[in-house]
Amino acid sequence: MELYTIFILYLSFLILILVLFSNKKQSASHYQKDYPLVEVFEVAIRNRYRIKIQYESSPLYKDSEITERIIQPLEIKYGKDILDNYFIKNSKNSKDKIYIKAFCELRQDERHFRLDRLQILKILK
């Protein structure tokens, strides 16, 4: 009986460790069920590809202006995880959106691009 109890405790401990580590080590692939473009950006980040995009700005900013940009994707994030951008951090609607943090050649600065507002035109290797 004691051996059975020890085995159950050991098994429970292993399951707990697996659950804890699987939650901490989330890759951007958990976004894929919502946006198939995420896989493209994962490959671009991994291989340091630049991407030519069309981007529609927020309707609250410049009346939904559409610009063509070349970006170097750096990271994929949820809006709720972006704390260094005032507009995203304080917006109620942006918290559940997916963003691409990238270096924008047009603005010569790092920017966040909301995935549902962009269209990939070309992948530049």
C-alpha cells in the first residue's frame, strides 16, 4: 500500500512540473489558431527576414490611413503584455489583440503593428 501511495505522489509531482513548465514556456504558436499570419511572422523573426506590408492605422488616429512599410519583425505579443506603448496599455479594445513588434524602416524606430490591421505584400530575405 505504501509503494502505491509513493507512486501516485511521484506521478502527481511529475504532472505538476509538466503543467508549470508548459505554461511558462509558451511560444507564439499558441496564437496560430486565431491568425494564420502568425506562422509567417515566426519564420520571419527566426530567419531575420524583412517584410513589406500595408498597414491601416487606427480609425482614431489619422482616419484609418493606409501606409506601405518595410518592417523587421522582432516579437509577437498580446496587447495585454505590451506595457511600453501608452495607447495599447490604456486601450480597452487592444488588450486581446495580437501585435507584431518590429523595426519600421519608414519611421526608423521600433513600432507595434496590430496583426488584424496589416496585410503582407512581400517577404524580403
